[in-house]
Amino acid sequence: MSRIEHIEGPEIDFPPEYRNYLIYCDESGGDSQAYHGWGTFWIPAERRGDLAQVLRDLKRKHEFQGEVKWNRIGYRNAPFFRDICGQFFRNNWMMFHCLAFGASVLRRELSEDGLVEARLHHLNALLQNKIDLFSGSGRDKIYHVRVAPLPSSYAKEDEQIHGITNAQLRGAMGHAPIRTMLTRDSRESAGVQFADFLLGSVLASWNERTAEDGPKAGLSRYVAKHLGWEDLRADTRPQEWKFNIWYHHDPEQPSPPSVETRECNWLVPVQPYRRVPK
């Protein structure tokens, strides 16, 4: 096991040091896409009112109505989505972590329940990895998870993954840090909407759509610019806490695709941290 050691710097508001987190989760990936993914948008629980205000102010400024979704991006509203990106990278209390995986993992399953189990397996892996990372050696951090509903016949799927993830975290960490896990309609959750938008920007690169002309491709490249990249088709280092991409290779595939791990050259400075042994 390891913990996170804070490296002193100019920032005061360092998100991995908060004690109470809200984690908003959303999944993306259509039948025609080679890569699917889960995105998680993290904020300190104390900031949920600030998040709602940020979104209200941007909607008022751009006269945007309705839900923030990657699939709603067009030429007319692209400036609104660019401002959402800017707010994310300028506000130090917002974090995004995602997991990308090949669609073959899902196509291998035949039944609806099998598909749901495969999708939830990846969400569970992402949550376990990141909560273990941010909790370090401490037992005083509490996590509240909100998940966009899956189109499935599973009853109380949030309770199922809550129990599974906490059981695995208990084995790894000695305690169960997830206090609540609930499904939330994306139309009523600003956090789920942020997760949808940022995950869409990542998968646009993984599904090789950023070379196209159009507002979605431009926004994906604009997000990548904040990492100092041309596109988002890569892993970040595990210690990147602000915006993190993790590719999960299907072990049943003969060989992984060519995926590089890139260093981030942040457009907006990000305070670093490093993991050290206990």
C-alpha cells in the first residue's frame, strides 16, 4: 500500500486532501464505437452548491437551456461548451478520472445481464482504483457516489455495486469508505452532466473522430490543449489528479493496441503530488 504525499506549492485548495467527496459517474459508448468508457467527475461535497452556480451562470451567459451532454454539441452552442471546459480547468476543486476500454469486452457477452455485469465491472474497477489512491493511509475520507442509470433490468443496481466496491475496498484498505451510492437522472445532476461532457471529449479521440471537422472534434482538441496534447488518445500518469485517463486492456485480446502514456504539460498550472510508501 502507499499514500499520497502533498508537495507544497502555490495552491491552497488541493482537492485530494478533502475529506468528503461527491463522485458523479456516467458511461458512454455506442454499438458502432470501438471504445467505450466510464467517466467520473469529482468535487468536494462542500462544493456542490458552487458547481450548480457555475452551471447556472454559464447557461445564463450563453442563453443555453436544457441538459449539458456531449451529443448536444453543435456549431451554435460550441462557445458554451468551451466555457464549461475552461471552468473545469480553472477551478481547482474539480477533478475528472475516466477509464476507456475496448467494445470487445461487451460484445463478448450474450445476455443483457451479462452486458450489465461487464459494464459495472469496469465502473467498480475505476472507483476502487481511484478511491484507494486518494484515501492513502487515512480512514477519515468519505465518498458519496452518484451514477447515471444504466438501461438494464437490474433492480437496485446502485446497491449492488455499492456492496461489491465497498467489500473490495475493505479488503484492500481495511475499511469501507463509500458512504452512499445512488442513481441520479442526468437531467437533474450537474455533476453527471460534467462527467458526460468530459468523457465524450476523451472517447472522441479514442474512436478517432478528432481528425474530422466539426464542433465536437474541435472541442475534444480544445480539452487536449489543456493537457498540452494534440488529442486525448493516450494514458496519463496515475498521479495526474486533475484530468486522468486510464486505458484498461482486455486480457483475452491477443495484444493491446498501441497506447502511449504521455506527460501532461498543463495549460493551467496544476499542483502535483506523488505517492510514497507508508
